[in-house]
Amino acid sequence: MPGFIDVAAESEIPDPGSLLAEVDDRLVVVVHAADHWYALDDVCTHDGGPLSDGAIDPSKPSIACPRHGAEFDLRNGAALTMPATKPTIAHEIKVEGGRVLVRLCGD
């Protein structure tokens, strides 16, 4: 399994906020919400929309696809609302020394 990849400075992503990052040729949305950090594939499993353009709800915590409103759990990528029925992939994330690091998980 590949190691953690540095994707951003902690200060670059407001709370709440997100950043689109390329990690080993894969697009990942990095989310900072309610003082927690998350990383998901930047793809809605309903129609491939970019989650990085979606609204974040720190109280759930979730992110919504801007195309049709499908919501995904930031903690594990689970599809929370229709029209999505399949999860997106969640990745490991950590903050060290003011840097945000992501390690890709399986497909």
C-alpha cells in the first residue's frame, strides 16, 4: 500500500471547506468540517459528478453532489440519499506539522 501523500497546507482549507487534490493520478476531495478531516474520491456514484463542487454539511457530516443532490457520508463515503445508491471511496487522511496528508484506499 502506498504511503501518505502531502496534498496541502492545513491553512489552505477553511473549516468548513474543501480542496480538490490529485493523489497518484486520482482526483480526491479533501474536506475540513467541524474540526475534522476527510478524503473521498471526487466522484458521485450516481452520474460521475464532482463532489468537490458540492455543499458540505458539517453536522451530518456529508457532502452533496451539485448535479442531483445525492449526499455522501464524509466519514466512510456511504451514499446517504438518492439518487446515489453506491458509496464513493473514502481514503485515509491525517494532519502533521501543518500539512494535510492522504493515503489512497482500495477501489
